[in-house]
Amino acid sequence: MAPSDTELLEQHVDQKYEAGFITDVEAETFEPGLDEDVVRRISTLKGEPGWMLEWRLKAFRHWQTLEEPTWANIKYEPVDYQAISYYSAPKSKKDGPKSLDEVDPEILRTYEKLGIPLQEQQILAGIAVDAVFDSVSVATTFRDKLAEAGVIFCPISEAIREHPELVKKYLGTVVPYSDNFFAALNSAVFSDGSFVYVPKGVRCPMELSTYFRINAQNTGQFERTLIIAEEGSYVSYLEGCTAPMRDENQLHAAVVELHADAEAQIKYSTVQNWYPGDPETGVGGIFNFVTKRGLAAGRRSKISWTQVETGSSITWKYPSCILKGDESVGEFYSVALSKGRQQADTGTKMIHVGKNTTSTIVSKGISAGHGQNTYRGAVRILSGAENARNFSQCDSMLIGDQCGAHTFPYIDVQSPSAQMEHEASTSKIGEDQVFYCNQRGIETEDAVSMIVNGFCKEVFNELPMEFAVEARKLLEISLEGSVG
Amino acid sequence: MSLLEIRNLHAQVEEQEILKGVDLVVNKGEIHAIMGPNGSGKSTLAQVLAGKEEYEVTEGEILYKGRDLLEMAPEERAREGIFMAFQYPVEIPGVSNVYFLKAALNAIRTHRGLEEMDAMDFLVYVREKMKVVKMDEALLNRPVNEGFSGGEKKRNEIFHMSVLDPVLAVLDETDSGLDIDALKIVADGVNSLRSEERAFLVITHYQRLLNYIVPDVVHVLIDGRIVRTGGKDLALELEDKGYAWLEEPLGAAETVSA
């Protein structure tokens, strides 16, 4: 007789435990507070080797010497770092909702609108394991395919145990813990994240998504991701999800490091819709303070960042590229929406080091309600970067008259043979445009969506297809009610 | 039942009264011309029919297909078959002409209980319509009106009209800024849509357009009121004499039947 769904699932879960995951499944949550002891306890709970603990401690000690930066164009209540708990037990599914009936109807409504299939809705809502069998088995086949290609894709905590040589070699090489306040904090207390390694010449057979990291519990807080693409390889990684995510941990300070060797390409796409806080007061939303950087180390390597940021109370991040290899390419495509009381200070840094390097920046900022959107971009062309080329376009769109859009482009060119192009535009969705659409039979909300989608088209075209479809829907939903 | 009945319409914008008691009846199959000097309220009338918020109706009523038009939102009026060719068509960057029209047509079709057209069918349908206004296919994929010349914008309006198949088409000074050739193309487009099931309100400052789009009825709007109604010869009379001869006996509006 064929095993029942539950039996198959139990078998799979047992396998997980064999691989050593048991150390992650601890029924413990730390009291608030951060000191060396907390760092040690985190490392112990994760079963980390000594060198990892040492690294964390160095980062922590360095963090203690730093002052929180205040130069960004954002306002927020100071974070009390001693009032945060730095390790939470993975939510036991037993404590979660038993069925979708117990889930906040607002959240369900959004899932419906985003067209999320029922089973995925259940996973997102944290419903007990036996209801999500299909997704688990899909994930298993997924991992087999990757193993065949030699691609490693696992939680970083697993990589630290199973592939220490790789982690040691690359961790902190693109974002050293000394880089900035939040990177130091993250390096000390990071909870989990993705580790991806693509061997020489391998084109990763499928798009990697955080969704398939089975161990993705409570990783939002201090996520650490490391992606390594060896010579001639290709990988496309998708982070995030369009469904609105709540988290009792308010501060999300993630670090993402990408390393691309010669002729290798890493495409990193993000769709972020963390809880933005109360639309009137902004209270309770997530602070998304992220350090993301890619090193295009080898000749003709390429790193592309594509992001659609619609959530979080505050988004503060500059996915950047260091174009070290000759002829390397860096790209940044971004749509950032700020509405209600959201604030975004986001952009990119393109640092041209090698010769004949190229960078492209396309940033679309949309402000609505009382949202404040700031683009901050830096293009630095070092003296050895002969024939560097950069194209930057930052466009802002204002919806309504209570919001703001700001642009701070920094351009530092040290090479006389560099070519730079910078374009910027600001537009409003005019009432006249909306009325024109109305007069053609299109209602206002659809008109606004259409116009905003047209505005964001260039960026959406860079997203992997299903992500693009979801991102468009997400933008539509996020803009609901912003045009009075 | 008349298609459109306007009774004692008073409308203001920015606290200033522009329409001061307009009466008008339009039936299916008819072409009405509305002429008048600058500031007479011609465009205001068009905007009120289209439903622009800034134009406040202070008195009177408008019945469209027997329904209270003023109760209907602009997009509902459009879906019920009212089309306005704008005097100053706006640009919509990032949204292609063809995508925009497909969205509009499908919104109207859905309202009428018809199935939406998919991209393929729509393209076939639209290509036919393009011939009518001698529209260059290249303009299909450009963002709506972006970078279009004045003439191209006006022709695009007529193109939209032919695609959306309205019941009542209001042309707000469609001829302004057009040279003779463009004018002829626009007029051909309008004439090709004449039908027993459709009515046109052609708002124009100059008589010239009416050589090509021959009206059934001509109304003269002066200072917010229709002071004279006549046949197509009234337009010629105006060309000859100007508006001044009608501006004197205000308040004593004579109506000469067509």
C-alpha cells in the first residue's frame, strides 16, 4: 500500500533531522539584550565551528565602537538595541492558525488579489505542515535537480557546517563587518540566509527562490546571504515575496554579498512587501536597513540588481556593484514606492575599478500619500578605470500633493576617458491624464495602475517573468486608494 | 425618446457662471454643430457632458438615453457610449496607444455584456480602423500622444472614436490647429462614422470644418446661451457676418427651425 501523505511527510522531516537541522529547531527565545554572551549563545545554538564564532565576536566588538549613521533622509524613533531579542525560536506550526479561517481577512484578501494558490496561502499563513505536502515535495525535486548540476543552495547555517572552506573564503569579502553600523551588527548576530555556490561553467538549471528554503523561519531579522558564481557560470536568484509579511521583529538589517568570477553572471531580484506600518501614523512598520553589494571580480563578469520595494515603513538600502574585472558590467533597476507614511532612501553605488567597465542605473521612485522617496546614487570612477561608461536615469512620480521625491546623485570621476550620462525626470499623475482615461471608459484606479506600470515598465522588464507578473499586481494593490 | 436632452443647463467653473440656461435636444442619426465666439461656453458644454469635475452644474438637467447623466461618473458615461474628442489631448507616457485602446474598448465591451477582445483580435480590429483615419501603424506602439504633432493628436482622437464605437460623439474644436489636409482626414473619419444609430455634437469656432462635416442643425452659443438655431446655412451666414449681429438681442433668443 502506498504511504499516506502524512507518512511521506514524516519521512522527509526525519531526513531533515538526520542532516543536522535539529540544532536549529530549538524551543528557545532569548530575552532582549545584546552582549558578547548573546553572540556566543547564537553561535552555539547553531552548532557553528570556532572560526565562525570568532568572526562574529570581532564584528560585535567593532560594532560597539560605532555610532549609528544619521545622514539618510529619513526620520525614525531611535532603535533601542538592548530592547531587541536576538534569537527567536522558529514558530511552532502547532501555535499557528489551524486553517485559513483564523487568518486576518485583510491578509487573505491580498493573497486572493495576488492570485496566490490556496496551498501557498496556507504556507504563508503558517498553517500546520500536513496541509502543505505538495510544496514540500516540489522543494525536494528542486534540490535534486540542483545537486545534479553541482549547485549548492542551502541555508547559510548549513553551509557553515557543510561547506566551511567556501564560506570562510568568501564571507565578508564583499561586505566586511567594518563596512557600516548595520553590517557590523548583522555580522555579529545574523540568524540565517541563503548560501548559493555555482561551479565553473554551470548555468543554474532554475531560478532560485528563497521560497524553497525550507528552513525559512524568522530569518527576516538579520538575514545573511552569500552567492558565489565561479567562472563562466550563471545564476538568477529571487528574494522575497509579494504577499504582505508581518514580523514582530521591527528591525531587518540584512547583508547580501555576491561574488562573480570571470564571465560569470549573477542576477539578483527582490520583491519586498514587508508591513509598512499604520497608513496614518507609520507606527509598527518594518525598518528595512540592508547592505547589498556585488563584486564583479573577474573579466567580463556581470552583476544585476532588480528590486521592487513597496513595503516596509523605512527602506534604506543601496545594492551596489564593484566593477573590478575588466569589461565587467553592473546593473541596477529599481522601483520604490512610498505611500502612507513610508520613507525610502534607496539607490545604488557603482564603483568602476577595472578597464572598459559599464554600469546602468534605472531608478523609478513613486510617492503617494505622505510618502517620502529619496534616490541616492553614487557613481565612482577610479583613475585606473579607463573607458568606463555609466548611464543613469532616475525618474520620480508624484501622486497627490502631500508626498515628496528627492534625488541625490553623487558623481566622482577620476578617469579622463570616462563617459557618463545622467537623466532625471519628475512627473505627476495629472488629473487631466486620469480624466482622459475616464473619458475613454477606464476607471480611475485602473488608469493610475496603467500609468504607473508604464512608468515602471523598464524595470519590470528586467524581472524574471512570474516575478514581473506578481510585481505588477503588487504595485496595483499597493496603489489602491492613493488617488482620491 | 431623444438621445440627449439638455434642459436649462447652468454651469460654472471657479465660481464663475459660464452656461446660463442651455436647452438642446439631439436625436440619433443627427449631426449638430455648436458655434460661438471665444468664451461663449462651447468647451464648457463639452466638458460638462464628459463629466469633468471642475465644471459644476448649478441648475438644470441632462438626460442621456432617458437617464440622468449628471448622476453618472465619467467612465460610466463613456461606457454608455459618450465619446469626447478633446481639444487638447494629453500625453500618457509609458502607456502605448494600442494598449490603452484595448483597455478602454474592453472596459466598454464588458459593460455592454460583450466578451473582451484578446490582443490578436484587437490588432486585427484596430488595423481596419486605422485605415479610416490614415493612421500610421507606427503611432500604435507609441505612448498615447507622446511626441505627436498637433495634427496627429487630433487624428488620434478620431482614431480612438472609431475604435470605441460611441453612440454620442462630442468633438471639442477638433479642427483647431489643423491644416486643410489634416482637416479633410479628420472630416473623412467623422463622416465614415455617420449612422442612424449615432449622433454628433461638433463644436467649432470656424465654419470651415462644416464644409466637410455637413451638419443637420447649427446652434449658436453666445454668452452661455443658445441664441439661434438653424440649418447649415446659418453657418455660412455667420462666416459672412461674424457673431456680432447675434450678440445684441441677448435674452430674446430667437429660434429658427431648420
